[in-house]
Amino acid sequence: MRKVPLGQSGLHVTPICLGTMTFGEQVDEATSHQILDRSLERGVDFIDTAEIYAVPTRKETCGATETIIGNWFAANPGVRQKVTLATKVAGPSRGMPWVREGKGMTPADIVASCDASLKRLKTDVIDLYQIHWPERHVPQFGNIYFDPAKETSATPIREQLEALAGLVKAGKVRHIGLSNETPWGVHEFVRLAEQHGLPRVASVQNAFNLVNRAHENGMDEAMHRLDVSLLVYSPLAFGLLTGKYDQSGIDGPDAPKGARIASFESVRKQRWGRPDALKAARRYNQLARDHGLTPTRMALAYCYTKWHVTSTIIGVTTVAQLDEDIDAFGTILPAEVLAEIDKIRWEIRDPAM
């Protein structure tokens, strides 16, 4: 699998990234290690995690995913040198007091979180260290309106960058990135980095899929002109775009057992559980079937081939799912399918944004 550049970092990554937030909740450690083994065997050596994982987040599993990955490194000497490792520092608490005592994300919080991640991951350095969500108030995770009255920011972006610069200088972090960011945010991080000689963000990790193409409403131009790479998460919209909820709906006795939306009420309350999101997904899934494709293959191929996508993060619970997702790579969607996708989007826009 040919590697692609990550922003201006000099780092090259695979166009598929293994997301791991299921490890430690839906997936036990033994199966997690099998998935990691298989991913490396298939040539996907870019791994993404976060200090708050597993998801849904709770005190009992906070940090569990990093621990599982660290145990995999320890059990397989030499493997750490073969992978590109990305993790994230959590933004303000958002009702998760077990992440940190304070509500914000101070420079000291960033350093402490990084040190804790390094310990759990059993590694000396993180290749890509990302801010999981902005320290300032922004509409995110399903909220679409900015409200200045909700601003509680206490740590300016420059101070955040200076803390990250200290981690880079100490050799604990190689490159930095953002997640769940806005056009203004990525511009400001780049501007301040260039103005003050601080580390430049290499990437932004945001949601992008057939039922949420909000990235194409201005973020695409911003990142292209700034030469910052997009890492796509939730390309299958938490399973909506696999077709497995088409008949059963997202809850009730017939919903697929063990599936993320069906299993967790907290997920159903998010953007992925909106009735309009499922309604839209059913339209796209039927389009795939009408053209001899599985819904999963069409949805992933759409992300894999978009000009603004550097790497697509796939989250799985089995080795079979991993193989299915990787096998979709290389699929080229016909022009008529792409036209139909755009036609559907024009009608229903982005119900899971």
C-alpha cells in the first residue's frame, strides 16, 4: 500500500489507518491483538488511538485502548518501529471528570496526558499527537451553531502550541495534529506556529462520510491551501452505511446484537442516532446495491478516493471486518454512482453533521 505525505511533516502514512476505539469495550484484548497483527500483515501500519478510549467513554475503560496497544508492542519486540502511532490529548472535560480534575486543557494537562499515554503505550515517542477537540467553545459532535456566550476558553492557542513544542523538543512527540476542528481553528494554529516558530499541525482528524460531508463546506479549501492533511473518522457513520440497520432500525429486538449504535444508548443520542441519518443511509445503501456493490464497499470507496482525504480511519470489531474494509481499497466508483450520490446529498444534505 503506497504511503502518502502527512501535511508538511515529512511523515508518510498509509491511506488506511486502523482506528482502535473499540478495543477494551466491544473488543477484548486477545481479539484486539489479532486485529493489530492482521492490520500489519495487510500493510496498514498507521494506528490511531486516544487517551479517553475505549468508546463509549467511561471511567472504567478510560485509557484501556492505549494499554492494550502497549501490551501488543511489549509482546512483539520490534513492532513499534514498524508502525506510525497516533494518539490524542482530550480537550476540556465534557462531563468526564475521570480524564482530569480541571475543566479545561492547560499546558500542564497536555504534558501530563502525554506522559500518561507514553506509559500506557509502552513507548518513548508518539509519532502524531493530536488535540482531540478544541479547548475553546466550538460547535462539535452534532452541534451546528456557534454561540459566543458559551465561551470558556482559558488557554490561548499559542500556549497550547508552546506546550506541544516542549513535548517535541523533549523527544516525546514527533508531529502534532488536531481533531474536530474548524476552518478558523486550523488557520489560527498554522498562523501562530509560523509566526512564532512553533510546531506546525500536520493533520486534522474530522468526521466525513456520505451522511456527513460538512468538511466540504469550507474546511476542504482551508486545509488544501494550508497544506494540512485530512484524517477521516467514521467513514461508515458508526455502521449506518454498512446496511446492517436498514431493516431493523437502530434499536429494538431485531437490531444487530453487539453493533455500536444498537448496543449503547449514549451513541443513539448522538448524531448517528438521528432518524434522518438512518433515512439517508438507507438511500445510499440501496444505491450501492442497485449498482452491484455492498454498502460498506461504496461508502469506504467514496472516502478512499476523495481528493481531500489523506487517510481513512477504519474501526472494526473482528478480523473479518478488517479484511472487508481493506479489500474495498482500490474500488473506483463509476461516474453515474458519484452523480447519484451528489443528487441524494442535494436532497437531504448532511443529517449526521
